[in-house]
Amino acid sequence: MQPRIKQPAMIVPGAFEAIMALAKSVEKCGVPRATLELMNMRASQINGCSVCLDLHSRALKKIGEKDERIIAVAAWREAPYYSDAERAALALAEAATRLNDRGDPVPDEIWSEAARHYSEVALGALIVSIGLINLWNRLNAATHQVGGEWTAEYA
């Protein structure tokens, strides 16, 4: 596959810097990096974004995550590798990624479980992070961006 154009965030003046500034703000809100990266993996699996799957699996390896946790994230409900807080974040990521799959995209039970584990600021960070990964997924998918070794630079 060949990209249709260069990655849009890289060619629109200021876009990459703005997105990265928002991502940096999320990292300061008390959510563990591994949780954010696992959410990024799960949303990217749902959206079929190979670039983000490549990048975020590398990021998880870089921070010392075990292969089991990286590989099993698609089946996080059945896998024994995730904490209750991570499970709540993954459920929130799935719901907020699949907005059109149900009448109430993020049901109260999913929100309440996440709120049980995260402060209001951390919940805000989770939602912003989910929005960001969905933005990246859509930019990459719409323009047929291709993953590969270059993603190691951003992991």
C-alpha cells in the first residue's frame, strides 16, 4: 500500500505540534503511561490503524511491558494480565471509540466503573487520550499511511 498523501498532521502547519502538546498535557494527569498505551492499542485495533498499532506496541515494549499484555489487549476481558483500573480504561476506550454501536455510546456502568478508579482530572485525560488516538487513526486510515520501522522514532 502506498500513502495517498503525506501524513496530514505533518503537512498542515502547526497541526503536529498542537496534537503533541495536547498529548503531553494528558501525560501530566496521573494516568499511568502503560494504561494510555494499552488504550491506544485497543482503539487502533478497533479502527484498523496499522501505523498506530505498530507505534504503540513499540512504545509498550520500550516502557518494559510484557509481550502477553501487548498481545492480549484485543481480548482484555478474558485475559488475566490487566488490573481493574486498566480494564475500566479499556472499556471506556472501546465505548468512546465505537460511538455508533449503541444508543448511549458510553453507558453509565462503563463511566461509573472508570470513575471508581480515576479522579475527574484523570477521567478527562482518558477521554482526551481516546479522542487523540481516534484522530490519529482517522488521519492514518483516510490517507493510507503505512507503518514500519520509522515508527520506532516516535514510540
